[in-house]
Amino acid sequence: MGMSAEDERAASPRDEEWPEAEKAEKLARGAALKWASGVFYRPEKLEGLGHYRRRETQRNSSIQSRLKSTVQSYLEGVSAGLEQLRSAAQEVQSVCQDLGAARWALLDSADHFQGLQQMRKLMEEHVQLASVVQVLPQIFSVHEVFSHILQLLHGQHLLEAHVELMMVEQLRDDILSQLHLRGLSGAQATVLSYFSGLQDLNESLAKQLWDIVGSSLRLVREDPVLFVTAVRIIEREEKIDDTLLLEATFLPPGRPKGWRQKFYQVLQDTITGGRFHAPRTDAEGPGLAKHLAALQKDIVSELRVVKDLMVQCVPAHYNILSVCTATYHQALTSHLQEILREDLDKQGLFLLLEWALRVYHSPEMMGHPDLLPEVDVSALDPLMSSELVDQTERRYVMKVKASVFEWMQRTLEVEFKEWFREEEPETDHQGFFQSALPAIVMQMLNENIQVASLITDSLQQKIYNMALEELEAFLGRLREALVQCGKEHQQDRAVPKYYIPHLLAVLNNNLALSNSVSSLHPDTACREVPGSLQAALDRMQKKATQLLLEELLLDLQPLCLQLPSRKWLSGSQLVGSMCEVIDKYAKDFSRVRKPLFTLLLAESELLVANQYLRALLQRKMVCKSREERGQLCQRLLQDATQLRELFCGLGLDRGQQSLEAVFALRELICLKDPALLSLEVVGFITKYPDVSDEHISTLLDIRGDVSKEVRHVVLEMMAQHPQVLPEGYRPIFSTILVPVQELPFCLRKGKCA
């Protein structure tokens, strides 16, 4: 099935000329071999070889016939195309000959065209002269028309006057346009001079139009025809402007007039007229309130006129209601800024904030039912920017702060004078001493906070913070006044006469303030009192308590000076007298509320225990015998028991009393075996960690039977068990100073006795 050498040599020239044919033949042979190997891979398949050969022969014949038909069709198409190209070439040659002939004919006629050019110029001049002849009557009647237009303007026949004015302007503009096209700019001055009256007439018409626009809010209610006439004239001029700007290559003098823009400007100037210029006398108090109320009334009234009447008198694309709304809004914005430049008082600042943030958007003004939904200022910028609102709120807070300070200072002065009156302070229905100070202060602060809540939450928070700061400062000044009152009382205990009742009233007032502070907070869910204010309240309570205890101490000191003594040891009524003084003060303390009464009792008991121990330790009495030591222990037991029962009877629990230290100290003194003192002292200092070595040493001295060795062991034991004050421990011994023992004089290298 391979090709012979002759076939290959015969095919070589063709293959070189048609390499694609060689490639296609190879692919075909490869495909045929692949097909044959797939069909005849079994011997039994060779029986159908003749059948396959006949089928392939028929297929090749069919393909060859189709190829011949296709090639024949292509050859016929090529022949027809060649014939058409031959015919087109002949036609092109004919056209070239005709064009050449025409060119020679035109060259022969060039001299005749010169004469036609002159005829064209004469024709153009004839047309121009004919046009001039046609408009000559109009040109000669211009000044007469000017007079007629002026009469129409005086009679307010504006539409007729404007029609004639447009005709004269059109005549002038046509002449100027022709001169411009022919480059005759020098002649334009003559034309403008001839038509100079047009400028005055335009100005006269414009003046009447702007007067009408300036009175538009009144005219649309009384005589809308005049206003509609002005709008029609403005629209005519606007259309002429648009036409000239789009189509003409020459703009006549005075164009574009821009009367629609001037309409908006005049309308805006009318709106922002005298009403938005408040005199300085209106910058404060009732004057400003009246001014803002007048603005509110006028703006609502005028916007209703615009919405109901003026909108019907102007084209829809004017958006006259939106323009007027935006104009009022912007004018108010500038006007409020102008007012804020004045030194307004707190009432003026509050009025402006309330008006701008509440009234302006309320149904009483821009949210009025007669204006909705067409009037909508929500899309406009805020009447007062957030920065300006914050600045104004801070100014208002400063004004309120100055006012609150002044009122509080007056209240403090009145309170200070009340302390020196020759009568007790007033009482409430339960008999507790009090004054009007808490009610006055809290009412003042609460009213300012509530008033601020009518504006914004931020202003309310600012006023609340200011109120707490001022209350804290007021408590500091009140404390200073209380200290001053205490100093005057120290100089003369008869002044003030009712010193203790007023101190008790101060405590009740302080408690009332403390209980009321949380109610000032704008958020009912947050009632926490700031730490600095609570500290100020605590300092105030501590100072009043201290002054009361000083009074108690002054009455107890003469009795404490007699402790300890032989007379007291043998049986004296000193503690009984002390109980009488304490009971007297306790009756006074009962005029304060329960938590304060308990506090005063606890502090008084601590004071009594401290003074008792102080007297015992500072004026130490050394027991000379066991009998005397037993007598001292018995006296300590009786005194401590009597005092403890007194305070228990007054309502102070034993667990809250410091007199237990006297019982514990008594146990140290009553201990029979001094050798056990070290163990007892360790227990004692564990219970009372503020006890020092000096205190224990003094107690050992009081016993009178402690040897140096035992003392050394006790003090050494204390050194081995240092104590730390636990949290919440109430010191008893740390405030008691004992006399320093004098050390024996020692020689060098000698031993101390």
C-alpha cells in the first residue's frame, strides 16, 4: 500500500508547491490505517473486505463528484467577477474623460464669473437697503414709543409697556447685530446713543417690578394680579436671555438681565428685612422673649401666605415655598448668632436655646399643621450648630453657676446668723433639730436641673455636674463657717447661746443633704453620689461631730483631772458625775436622727474610754500593796461597769463599746502571778494592736510588783509579736501619750542600775 519511487518523484513538485496537501494526505493515510487496523484485527473480519471496499469506492465517487461540482461553481463565480471588473474599468475611463472635458469648460468660463460676483454684491446691498427702508418708520417713531412706554409705566400698565419695550429692544438689537456682522463697530455708538432712552425705561420698569416683589406678601393677599404681572414680565425676560445665550453670536447691551435671580434676591432681602435686626434693648429679659415671640408669629403667618397664595402666582419651577423656607431658616441662623454675640443673662441664653432647639421645630412654628407637609426644615442645616449649642450651653451653665453661688452664699449668711440667735433652731414633726438650709439648697439645684431638662439632655447633665460642684464648694464654705462659729464659742462658751442644738441641726441638715443628693441625678437608674461630694459631706459631719465632742470633753475634763487619786480609789462619785454629764448630752443627741444618734453615742463612748484610760496612764498611781492593787481593780470594775451600763441603756451595744479595753486592762492589773504577765500581755496586744511598749511599761509600773526580769520578758515578748492594725480598727491607745521615763545616768564602761 506504500507509494512507489516514481510516485514519490512525481509528487515532489506538487508537494513543494502545496505543503498543506502533503500534510492532509499523510493525516488521511494515518486515519485509514488506524481504521483498518481496528476493523480487521481478527481473521474472520477479512471476509467482509470486499464489502468495505465497495462502500469506500462509492463514498470516494460521491465525494469526488461533490468536489467537482463545488470547483465548477467557484470557477463560474470567478469568471463573472472578472467580467464585471472589465466593465467597471471601461466606465471609470469614460468618467475620467468627461471630468477632463468639464474642467476645460470651467477654465474657459472663469472670466464670466467675475461679472456674477459684482451682481451678487449689488444684490446684497439691495436687500440691505430694502430692509432699512422697511424699518425706517419704526426707527423714526422710537422716541414717540419711548414716551408712550413711559406713560404706560406711570399708569402701571406693565404688560403693555413691556411689550412695546421688547419691540424697541428687538429693533435696536437687530441693527446692532447687522453692524456687528459687517464689522461696523464704529456705527454702534451712534445706534446706542439714539436708543439711549431704553436704559432709563428698563430701570424704571425694573424699579416697579422690585417694588412689587418687595410687597409680594401683602399683594398676594390684597391684589395678586399685580404680582402675577411682575412674574410674567420676569419670565419673558428670562426666556429672551436664554435664547440669546444659546443661539446668538452677539449679545446686545444689558444682556443677560438675570431678572429671575434678581427676583429671588429682592424676595430674600424683603424676608430678611428689619425684623431680623433686634435692638440692643431686646437682648435680655422680657424684651428678647417678646422679640422671639414676634418672630415666631410673623414667620408662621408669612409662610402660610406663601404656601396658600404665592405658590399659585408663580411657576412651579420657582420652588417658591422651599426658597422662602430656606431664606427664613438662614436669616434666623444669622440672627441668633448676632444675638449670641451680646452679653446675655441666663434667662436670655435659656430663651434662645429653648427657642432654637424646641420651639422652632414644634407644632407652634415650623411643625405647624397649616405648614405641613410642604414646609420641611429637617433637610436644612441645624438652626444652631452642635458647636454653637455646646458653647451656648456652657455660657448658660456659667451664668447659672454664678447665680447659684450667690444664692448659696446668701443662704449661708442667713444660716450663720441663725446660729447666734437667742432661740433654739426649729424642729420637724419628730422633734429633730433642723433648719431650712437643705430645702433651700436642694430646691434651688433641683429647679435648675429640671429647667435644663426642657432643653437637651446634655444641658441637663452639665447643670447636674455644676450643681454637684457648687454643692461641694458650699459644704466647704459651710464647714469654714462652722469652724469660725466654734472659735467664737471657745472664746466665750455663752456664745452662741444654743451652740449644741445648732450643731445638732447642722448634723441633721448634712444628713438631709446626703439623702437628697441622689435625687438630683437625671437618670433615675443611676443614684450614686460622687466620691468627692461624699467626702465633703463626711468632712462636714466629722467637723460637727468633733465640735460636739469637744463640748463634751470640756465638761468631762474637770472630772477626769481627779482620776486617779486616793480619794477616787477609796470611793468617789466621780464616775457618777461623769454619767450625769454623758446622760445630759445624750438627751441633746436624741434630737438628731437615728444613724447620727448612734454615731454620737459611739464617738462619745470612745471619748469617755479614751479619757479614762488617758487619766489612768498619764497620771499613773503605783500600787503599794496587794490590797491596794485589789482596791484599784475593784474600782476599775465598778467604773467600767457603770459606764458600760449607761451606754447600753442609751442604746449602744456592748460590741460597739471601747470600754472593754478598761476591763482588759483591769485583768492585767489583777493578775496575781506576775510571771504570767507575758502571756496575758500577748493576748492584750492582739486585741488592742495600737498598744505601745510605753503603755505596757506604765501598766507594769501601776501594778507595783513587777521585777526587772519580768518586765524585760514582757517587753521582749511584745517585740517578738509585732502587731498590724486590722482594717476598720478603732484606735484607743494610739492617741494616749504617756510620760517618757527618765533613764539613770550612766558612767562610761559602767553598768546601769
